[in-house]
Amino acid sequence: VIRLDGLDPMLAWAMGSTTGHTTIAVRDATTNELFVCESTTNSSYWPTNGVQKTPYTTWIKQAEAAGYNAVWAPLDPAQRAKLNVTAMWEFFSTVEGLDYGYQTMLWGWIDTVADNYPCVAPDFNSCLQWGHIEVVFPLISNMIPAFGWLMFNDAWNFRLNTTGLNAPEMYMHAETVLNISSNTIPTIVERDEWMYHTTRYGKPVVGKSMVCCVFVCNMWKHGGLFGDTDFNCGEMTNLDDYDLDIFDKTKMNDGRPDVCKQKDPNNQNCQL
């Protein structure tokens, strides 16, 4: 999904993605009703906050009113057959209502010290660097402490196995206690077992912090799609989700449903 409003394109640019949002469509195992499940925020164009499910027909109406560009990417039948839908819904029941994953939003983007910070068009030679973050983030945290704890302090403390340190204190701890460069802090893997101070239905709780693509990956993971493969969904971006080799290539291009080919003949995917 992408909404051409400024925010979604900025997120897509930062992730190296062509989308700013991802969702997953799952049928209720009992009623067979189709729901769109997602982690998102309420806004001027979306009525519900956090991890949520919406009946498909309702979601489509809301998406159309919101100006979404939504593309359907069906799973390959062999991959879909691996899924335990009951297990997916069981996982969903444990996270429904959790707030959007602001605490981890930035850190799935950064896997290396210097090679995948976002760069500026047209030549993409001028890029964000650790030196910018190292200086600006503590300034932001001093001016707006709650924002600092929401967006990076908690996540960085997890990475260093510390509690309650602010950014300069974490830089010092990394360099003098752990003997690692502070510029490696964002590259440390986000662990799925880390639980953050967040809210559920507006009330404070400790729980998972999931942006849209991390939530979708967790639904697949808890449904058994990846088998015994050990990895952390917290590291996934939109691009990582849709770049997986799990989708049905026969439903692309000429294999798309007729209504998609008629309405949008030059798109290899089915744009809803």
C-alpha cells in the first residue's frame, strides 16, 4: 500500500521500497469471513489505531476513501498450504490493540554502519550518516524527552543490554564498557522477544512493538510459513516482505484475474 501524501513516499524512500505500508488478508477459520489485518495509526484518513482487523469490504471502502494505492500479492499455493491459520489468529489475539511500533520503526532500516542509510536524489551520493544521528538525536531527546524514549532510547538500551541510559550515556557505554563503536548500535539486530513499554487500546502495557511489515512477518512466522528458520521479524522492512520468494508468480502479468487486466493492463500486479 502507498498513499501519495508525503509521509508514505518518505517512508518508502527511507526503506528503499515502493510501498509505505503492508497488510495481510486472512480468513476467519470458523466463519470464513475475510479480514485485512495490519498495524497502523489512526489519522485524518484512517479511523482505527494500532494492531487491528477490518472486514475486507469495509477495508476496501476505507482504503478508497483514504486514497490508497493497494496492490494484491497472493502467496504461492505451496507456501499458503504451510500456514496454520488458527495459529495466526491465536497470535493476533495476543497483540490486537497494541499501539503502532514507533519504538522500532527506524531500526529495521539500518543493517550496516554506512551502506544503507537513505540518500538524496537525483544522484543518491549524498546520504544520511551516523555523524548526523549521533549529534541530532541527543538534541531532540533533550528538547522532547518523550519523543526520544519513544523513537530510539528504548530500542538502543535493548541493544546494549542497559536500562534507562540516554543517548550520550549509551555512546559512552558502548565505547568504554562493551568496546564497540557507537556507530554500530543501530546495526545490532532487533530481537523479536524484546518487549517495549507501549499501550493496548490506549492503556499502558508491556508488549511487542511492530510496524506494519514487522506485524505481517510475525503473522506469517506464527502461522508456520518459515518452518524452523530462525530469524527476527523485527528486522523486516516493506521491501523485505514483498521481496521474499513466497508469492504466486502465476497470478502476475497474464495470470492476473481478468478484472485486473481489464482495468489496469500494464501493471504486472493486481491493483485493488
